Amino acid sequence: MENFILAFVPLFVSVDAFGLLPIFISMTEGIEEEKRRRIILQSVITALLIAILFLFLGKAIFSLLGITVADFMIAGGVLLFVIALADLLTIEKKRMRSASDSIGPVPLGTPLMVGPAVLTISLMLVNVYGITTTIAAIVVNIIIAGVVFYASGLLTRMLGLAGTRALSKIASLLLAAIAVMMVRRGIFEIAERFSKI
């Protein structure tokens, strides 16, 4: 149990379900409840599959393709920045609603719920606590994120339409900042690697 808690805590911080809640509300604003539930399910399943597959295949895939975690961070950051920018510059969410079937897997499932930080920490945790404990910690954290997303309807009703739209724009700005941070960290890691050559 102690090992599970020690593996759970860093993953809980990395998944950051409560930090992602405003972004989820922003992306699903105006989407009916049934479709919202389907998006949550898609994001949870995608996040679980990617996190667990990465534990077994991540190092081999990265090695085979010549990809580093830094490359992954930059790609994920660019993707998130484009999504955030589109949301910030669009008054109506028609485009997002029409693409609502795909926002569960990307960007909610990955790289938001399970991004470079979660994947990197998972690989480190396997070496320390073993595969079973790490998988259990990943599953519990992703389910918690799904439950938090599911409860977003209550927050939306409390805030009302104007409050939700204001939160939506703030969340998009935060998402853009997260994207820039991911790109920055990726560039710094690459620069640090080259400085050692």
C-alpha cells in the first residue's frame, strides 16, 4: 500500500485533474450531456491505453524512431498551442462542436491527461515500484480525472452561461501557457543534451 501511495502522488500531480477541469469545460461548452459523457469515456480510455502501452513499448518506440521525450514535449506543446489559439480567437464554438467527437482522444486523453510528464514519470516509477503498482496508480489517477470531468456539469450550472464563457477564455489562455511551457522544456532539454556533446 505504501508503494502504491508513493507511485500515486507524483502521477496525481502530473495528471492534474482539477487543473484540467477549466480546460475541459472550455472545450465542451455548449455540447449536450450525452455527447459530453461520450467524450469523457473516450478521453479516459485513450489515456489508459496510451499510458499502459507506453510502459511496455515506450522506450522501444522512441529508440526505433529516434524520438526523445524532449521531441514529444515540443510536438505536444505545439498541438496544444494551436488548439488554444483557435479557441481564443473564435467567438463561437461551432468549429469545436463539429469536432467534438475527436476532442476526447486528442487533446483531452493525450497530451492533456496523459502527456510527456505522466509518461516520463511512469517509466521512472516502473523502475522503482514495479509494473503492477505503477499501472494501478495510473489507472486510479485517470479514473479520478474522468470523475472530475463528469462532475463539471455541476460547476457549469453554478457559473451560468456568462461565467462558463469567461472561464473558457481563461482556460484557453492557461492552455496556451501550458503549451509554451512544454515547448520551452523540450527546447531546454535538447539544448542541454547538445551542450554535453
